[in-house]
Amino acid sequence: MDTRTEKPVVVGIDGSGRALRALIWGARDAFLHALPLRIVHTLPRYEADFPLFPPGRFEVAEGRAREAVAEAVALVEQAYPDVRIETATPMSSPAAALVEASGTAHAVVLGSKGDNVGNLLLGSTALQVVGHTDCPVVVVGHVSAGHDRVAVGTDGSANSLPALAYAFDQAQLRGAELRVVSALGLPQGWPRHLLRPLPEDDDEVAARRAEIEAQVAPLLERHPGVKVTLDVHRLDPLETLEIASHHADLLVLGSRGRGGFHGLALGSTTHQMLHFATCPVAVVRSGAPTAG
């Protein structure tokens, strides 16, 4: 393969602990896919912001960037010596740099927030990158390992297909079980305080399961070694996905699902799961190419 045509796994770092966790996740992903790893650390936009810079501040920022990049390279070389590493320190905002890099990336990986986001659960950079890239974006807030399971949420619609394909790919490379989750919520008119018993002969649940089985069938043919469990039921989607994240090493979601408004960058379920999932979350846009 001509390595010049390989799409790298791009990781954004800023020296924070969460960024380093994202770095290790991205390095492993690059290793599993036999792809290069591109480490991106942005610098202040010197020309645009020059009047605001006290003398010497830009040089300090450059020095910190060099240290952060050198530390990141050393960590990856130690953990994954076979991964080819590229580095970039563009003068740009982090979100703009990662969105630009995503145009030629296999995936973009970043922490859920950086050093200067206060107590927010999810930084603005992560939200902007997830909302404006066409390649998969993995947001690493919490790192989980040892479950040997990838979870993917689907609503049975065509918008879910790229997320399902990405999840199959990840499960195969990791030797992990794949749990396909679809929660329809309570039947219309069902008393919200009465969660049990739910109707056993639910036509909507049966129809959803049939849709998902049809989606999964060709992916199983391409990934025969992946063990798949279907979990289709009448529970709250957010609660179901959050629980699934407790028992997975990766949660994969589409950018928006059935009934999503065209033009919206991110569906409400995916947006909330980026805040509350307890494992890394991969967001795969509905227009993204499916994995083979």
C-alpha cells in the first residue's frame, strides 16, 4: 500500500490528562488499523492576536507545544513502537484545526474537555468537532478496558448504518463482542410510572428487531468472527445507552437518528450521551462511508 494515501488517525492534544488518554486510545486505533497517527497541538494565531500578546508570550506557547508534542510522541513510541507518527502545530483554534484535519483523516480522537473549560462536562471544542466533521469522531472522557465489548445504538433507520459498520469494524479488530442496542421508549399512552410489566406481544418492538436484523445480516457476512447480541426493548433510550456504556470499552452512535431534523449537526440523544457515557464515545455521521 502506498503510505501517502493512508488516512491517519488524528489526535488533538493540549497537555491535559484527558488529552493524553485520548492520545493512547488513538494510538491503539492507529495500531489496530495499521494507519499513521497524526498528533495535533495548536498554537495561538500570532498574526491575528499579536496586539493582545505581551512580549514573549508566543514563544512561551511554542515552547509548551514542543514539550507537549515531544511527551506525546515518546508515550506513543513506548506503547506502540510500530505506529508511524506525524505531528502538526498549526496556528489555529483547536476546533478549526481538527475539523480541517478531518478532511483527510480515518478518524479524529480528542478528550472530552481541555485545560480551560472549568466544570463543564464536555468542552466546546469536542462539540464543534463532532458537529462539523464527516469522519468518525471519538470523544474520550472515561477510559474503560477489560469488558471486551463494543456497544452501538441504532434505531433501525438508514442513518444508523454507518455507525453499525464502524462498530462491526471496531469489534472485529478488538476481538470484542458487539452489543446492538435499540430502545423504543414506552408505548404511547403507557403510564410513565408503570415500567413493568410491558406488553410481550409488542408489534413495534418486533418490527424494530426485524429492521435491525436486516441491517446486521450483511455486516455479519463481512465480519463472521464477531459475536453479536441484539438488545431491542421498550425502555428509555438514554438510560439504556448509559447502562450499556458501563459495560463496554466503546459506545458507537450515529450523529442523528430516525426523525432527526435535516441541518441539525447532532441529535439530542447523541449529544447527551457525550456528556454521560462512562466509556469513549464514537460518533459516526450519517453521511460517513461505511467500513468494509
